[in-house]
Amino acid sequence: MADMPKYQCNQQVSALQISEVKFSSEGGGFCTLTFEDSSFSPIDVTQQYVEKYTPQAEGYYVVYADGNPGYVSKDRFEAGYAKL
């Protein structure tokens, strides 16, 4: 996978805007996130990720400097982060 774009708030993150959140029909406890930037492949996230963040289309999938993934709503992300 190519390097995700970098953004800065009170900490630097890599982030992609989510275009679709599709839940697994196989009961595997995960969902697939598809991104607005189609040059990035969709990724599967765990049930724990979904329960913790409740990702929504138009929000942002983020990866913090320590490698941990997260989620930020569209309004919060766009109000607080600047693209580097």
C-alpha cells in the first residue's frame, strides 16, 4: 500500500476519508472500509475497532504515529487537521 497522506493537529496522523462502511455478511465480526481516494485498497477492520469507533462514511480512518488505527468524524477532522 502507498503511504497515506499526512495531516497535523496536536499530533501527526496518516488519514484517508471513508466512502463506504460495509459490514461482513459472514458474521466474522469485522467490516470493510472503502476510501474516497480509490488508489488505496479497501481494508478490513476488526469488530473491536467498529465497537470502539463506530466508523461512518465521510469520516476519516486515521493511523497515529505509534501505528495504532483510529477514526475521526468528518466535522472534527476537517476542523482540527491540516494536510501536510
